[in-house]
Amino acid sequence: MEKIKRKVFLVTVDFEGELIKDLLKNEYTTVSSKGRGIEIIDEIREEKPDIILLNFDVINLDPDEFIMILRGEEKTKKMPVILLYSEDNERLRYKEDFTSFVKRPVDKENLLSVLNNIEPVKPETKREKKVLIVDDDSLTRKELRRVVENSAYSVLESRTGFDVLNRVSKELPDLILLDILLPDIDGFKILGKLKEDIRTKRIPVILLSAIEKAEEKAKGLHLGAADYITKPYSEIELSARIETLLERMEEEYSASPTTRLPGNISIENAISSRITKKLSFTVCYCDLDNFKAYNDTYGFSKGDGIIKLTAKVMMSAVKELGNPDDFLGHIGGDDFILITTPDKVDSVTRRIIETFDKVIPFYYDKEARERGYIEGTDRQGRKNQFPIMSISIAVVSNEQKELKHIGEVSDIAVEIKKRAKMTPGSIVVKDQRKSNFKNLP
């Protein structure tokens, strides 16, 4: 029986596209994009390719926004995307979301090697908790794998520190077992980098080491390790500690399984802690406008994609423009909490709105985008027109008004949110009491 060729969708200039078609004709079916910009997204939805080859010089879209849209949709989130580039790609904010990179001009052997190493996308199964094992010793990894798999968790493995940093960004494991003595990067440095990134800072890390010095243990715990276990370890004890940590994290994330961001308990603790320590802080209550109408029209699966998109937009803004210890939580549904400092709030919230407004139209069908609205039924059962989604952000700060209790923060935020909801489009509204704040333009 003849082998079924995988379909490669080409988004590139015509002459390069013809060259790639000729290179791949014996092993792949190729389809070229006929459009530019937003039309490409619609073509991908229709073609359902196995792999996308993307030259971002010709798409008339920011590559970060392009990959964000693809990863935010249920039907396209797992599609492998290979980026063809002719310049440094370090500037990409979502580099980890691309499957691979091929430098232009395209070399046949290199391209085929990359394509042939991409495994077909497997159907979604019930999500297992993932544990990443980091150790350069193969025997140790084998022993740890047995312990983890006996607890019914799936296993990822890394042998080097460099690989771990790339792997964690892509896979987002639920827990990391990290050896301190690695051949390339010190385990403490890896831990520090993980805790500096808002996407990975809450992943629990158990440090494994043959060093029993109290100073080493203290250093690891101060850097944010959840636990420190010395070798040789008891398998029963290690298994118990893994299970305890994962159960604890599940309690924290239970309010938001969609985004895996901290839930209500963690949100309350984060605000209360800043109040108790008398730190200067700003709480942003972020809420989507017209989300219910979108959910009713396109279904829960696409609605979940919007929630994940919003989380990603916010995480990116905080990572680039916020502080290392800023907090992002998911209350549930389309409600999020961001805690930053007064000096960062304007730039972070402005970036959130700018990015959200740019990408959200791509999640609507062509007719809705052109009209600027979808038709649906409101909460009173009346037919109505609902504009393209926007985001409202209510801002409460203790910079010029003392806040003594989390309930006070919540009450003010709810009141401001009502004002924000009355204004069409994305907006930031700040608490004006005893303050000289002004709304963002």
C-alpha cells in the first residue's frame, strides 16, 4: 500500500515556495498559501496541514502574534510550525512555540532532516501530570523514571541544563527533579532562571544532590526549591514527596485547570502578603467583554482557547515589562488578577490591551470580522449584536491610599470594573479616590 504523504503548508515568497515544492515532491504533499496576513489563518483552518513552513518576512503579521493565534485554537494548537528565517530570531517573544527553525536560503538536506524528525500529531488524551527528570547520569534517570512511573505520572528527561531551560518552556511540566551537578550549567543557576520567569516560577522543583551540607540545602531553598533530597535517597520517601507536592499544587491550581495559573487561594495569599508586609502594590482585575456571546456562538472549546490566549498575553506583558516577583492568577472563567507595582502598571496594562486587540479578531470567522460583531442572545433572551471581544482592566493601588484588607481591594475593584464595563472597547480604569491617577489614553 502506498504511503500517505504528510501535507506541508507553505507560507513564503513564490520563488522559494517553488524551490521547496521541488525539494519535497517525493516525500510530502505541498500546498502554498494564496493570501497574506489574516487570510493565511483562514487558509490553515481550511487546509488542516500536518506541518507549516513559515517565512515571517512575507506574512504581513508579527510572527509572535501569528504563532499566538495558532497555539490559541484547539484545531491548530498542536500543528508543527517551522520558521524559515534570514536574520536573528532571538527577538521572538514566543520562540518556544515554534517547533523548529531553518535558516534561509533553504538547504535540502537540512530541511528534510527537520521535517522527517517531526512526529505526527497524536490525538488528545486525558492529561497526565508530567515530571521532568534532569540528570546527566543514565542509570540515575532510569531509577527516577521507575519511581515516577510507579506513581502513574508521565516522564520527561533532560541530560543538560541547556536542554532543561528549552524543555520547560515548551512542555511546562508539573514538577521537576533537578540534579545540582550538571555538566554545563549549575543546577542552582537553572533554578534561579526558572523562578525568574513568570511562566515557570510556580513549577515545584525538587533538588537532588549528593552534597549534604546545610549551606547547600539553604541555598536551594532560598532560591525557591520546593524540596532538597540528598543521594542516595529512599524511593518510598521520594515518591511520597512528589505526590505531596503535586497534590498541593493541584489545590492551588484547582480554580483554573485551563490556564494552570494560581487560583483563588493563591490570589488571596498574594494580596494579603503584600498588605501585611506594607509593600507598594497595584492589583489589576482583568475581565473579557462579550466573552459569553463568543462562547455561545463558537463553543466551549474555542472559548477555552480565548482564556488560554488571554493568559499568554498577560504573561508575556509581565515577563517583558513587569517585575520578577509580579503575580498572575486566574479567578476562573474570563476573570484574571495581575499584581504588579505602581511604576510598572501603565506599561504592562497598555501592552496587554495592545496585544489582545491585535490578535482577538483572528479568532472570529471572516464574516464576523468584516461586520465587527456576532449575533446572539443576551442574558434576557433577546437577540442582540455583540462586538468583537475587548478587555477591561480595573486597577486598585495602595500607592496613595492605604489598603488594610483584601476585602477592601476586592470591593474597590468590583466597583471600578462596573465603570470599565460601561465603556465600549478595551480600557484601563483606575481608582480615583485620594489619587491623581488618570486613565490610560
